Amino acid sequence: LSEVERDEERRAGARGDGDVDQPANAQELAAMSKLIGGSGLLDVREGELEVQQRNPNSPLHSVKAFEQLNLSPKLIRGIYQMGFMRPSRIQEKALPALVADPPINMIAQSQSGTGKTAAFLLTMLSRVDPNENYCQCLCLAPTFELAKQIGEVCKRMAAYMPEVKIGYATREEKYTRDSYSNHHILIATPGTAQDWVMRYRIINMAKLRVFVLDEADVLIDQQAFRDISVRLPGCQILLFSATFEEPVVEFARTVVPEAATIRLKRQELTLDNLLQVFARPANIDIKYQYVTLTFGLFGLAQCMVFCQSRREAEVLQKRLQSDGHDSLVLHGQMEISDRASIIRRYRNSEVRILITTNVLARGIDIAQVNVVINWELPVMRDRSPDFETYLHRIGRAGRFGKKGIGLSFVVDDTDERNLRQIEKHFCTQIHEMNMDDPVQLN
Ligand code: ADP
């Protein structure tokens, strides 16, 4: 496991489930069904993205076309082939500076699902020289799943640049001497990157042109990053995340010299297209029934359920499966090959429901996911709210302007307090699903 994975999962202190088996209130369940199912919330309307991209208040807004961002024609062809029409705000703001000479360092923040990945991948693909056979661009991601996803997007973007070799430095990759010369761009998890730099000397950091940290706020204080980032003369360093608390940015500025910075205010972090709701189940069995009811909602495409511990995730998935809800479970203690096959099946929509832990809270981009359920609110070890994880988890729905719901539960006083603190922290509203008077979701 990478450090972050360990840390992400370590945070996940298990909480007792209680053992009450009263039947759920039928009226409440019916109201909830009406609330989510009957609203048309999850419709994807024709031309809606275009409308959002023309709205100056949207993070997807842009005034420029891709042709105005100093990208090569081959890259622009690749982008159009992926179905991108116009850049998002972060792409429009960051890219002209990122691909200009001399290269600049950047610390960039943008909301979940607004196209950060494309921004840094286009930078790497603009800088790489396929005639030089060594790793020139290295991107670190906190988990194996995210590294794989980034690599796949990179390959699609580079569809018209077949001479550029894109590879992985993750635990399942068997390193060979050839890996060094074979790949111009490597997408890596931190522990493996550290091994390839320091132990096997497959990656020569001194020759790197671009070094990217995706989900930079969790990667930057890791030992692996510190160890491999000591010698980076003339290398462009890019830090991207949806969350950057002030102390992290201050620290980042000391590590990344003279970085241009794009920051957001906390109140800008939650997205209008993503509706945040909570329910108050009277007991654990009603909570379980609320979850299963949500699965049956009209309009639900795919759903991710986040648990606080691996054990809890397994128990919940077993119960769901035995009750006939076809579902998958993925957590950090599973074999990497199993993780790979599960995320592939989920990505291919073979199964609609995925039960998981914080290991998948960040970065995973699956367009069809439109409901995220917090089986429990994310908490730190002292049970105070884990604000960043909350934001990242719900950000698995509502990708690039699509509509989505983040559903949480308030079971006890701690949940109540934490939910209010999350609202306050992000200056947002998490609507209570009042069963007698359902809020309008549209
Ligand atoms: P982030 O890294 O900010 O969370 P991603 O880069 O994963 O977001 O982008 C979210 C989704 O939006 C992806 O499916 C990506 O393919 C898509 N996307 C990114 N940029 C554009 C664009 N300019 N136009 C249309 N879709 C885009």
C-alpha cells in the first residue's frame, strides 16, 4: 500500500453499527423515493453543458477555444476526438501559462470534475520530446486506480502522437531496464516512484522536464515526494488538487519555488450541479433500507457508497449481495489484480453499485456515477469531520457539469455536529430530506 492509501484508510476509524431491527417507516421511504426519483434530477439535457460553459459563474466557463491555448494541432485533434468542445475555466486559465517558455511552476486548485487532469496532461504532452529516450515527465497520483485512470486519459489524448510512450510506475508493473528508455511519460504511485528513482535508477529526476503531483495536498508531505524531489534543476513542477488548505499551500510554496498560484475560496468549492442531502434514519436497519431504496430510484445510473473501514465495506456489500443487490466492493487491503478487475467492471457499468472506502474518495472519474452515499460521514481519528474527504467523496458524482446527489446520514449527535461543521466549512447547504415536505431537487 502507498503511504496515502495507508493514511486514507487509517483515518477510517470503524464505528459501531448498533444492532436495532425495527422496520423502516413506510411513509418516510415513500417520501424519499418521491424526493429523489420523481424529480427528473438525473436527466442529462441536450446542450446543457454548452449552456454551463457560457455561464460566467460556472467553473466550466471559458471565453477561449482550445486553438487559442498554444497547443499543438495533434493535441487539439486528440482533445476533440475525446469529445471536448471548449476548455473549462482551469484549462483556459492555466494552460497558456503552463505551455509557455520559460516553463513556470504552478499550484492550481479547481473543483472536482472540472478538468484538472487534462490541464496537466496537456502540459506534459506539450513538453515531451519523443526523440529523447528517457522518462521526461513524471506524474504522481495517490492510488493505483487513479494512476491507471490518468494513464488511460493520457493515451487517449496522445492518440495522434504515437511516438510518445506512456507507461506506469505502480506496484503491479514489473520494472525492467527497458522501462527507462521505453517510456517518455510515467504515471506513478509514490512508493513505486521512489523505488524507481532511488533503488533501481530507472527514473533520473535530474533529467525530468515536468513533475506533476495530482491530489497534491495529500502527496506533498509524504516522504516519497520529499525523497525524490530534491534534485530537480530546471524541472517544471505542477501541483493540482480540488482542496488546498492554507498551511498546505504555504508549505507547497517553500517546496515549489516561484509557483504561480490559482486558488479558490472555500465557498466556491461545492458545485451547484451536485445536490447535497441528508436523512435521519431512526436506526441502522432503516439506514440500510434508505440505501437500498436509493438503489431503486429512477434515474440512478451508478452509485458509490463510502464506508469508514474496510470491514464495514465488506459487511455492507455481503448484506446487499445476499439481499439481491448486485454490488462490488473495493478497498486498499485487496490484491492489486482484484482491485484492477473490480474498477474495470464498475467502469464498464457491468455492476451499478460499488461499496468502497476512502481509497477511492479522490480523483476517480466515472461519468455515469450520479449518486454518492456516505454510509458514514468521513471523520478524522478524533471523530471531527474530515472536510476534504467529504468534498472529494461527493465529487465522484457530478463530473464536468453533470447532475448528481451526495447523500449522508445523521444518526447521532456527533453526526449532527459534523454535518453542521461541514456546511459551515464550505459555506454550503446540505438539505435535510424532510419526509413530510420533500425539498425540490430541481
Ligand atoms: P478533475 O481532475 O478536475 O477532477 P477531470 O480532469 O477528471 O476532473 O475531468 C472530469 C471529466 O470531464 C472527465 O471525464 C473529462 O474527460 C471531462 N473533461 C475535462 N475537460 C473537458 C472539456 N474541456 N470538455 C468536456 N469534457 C471535459
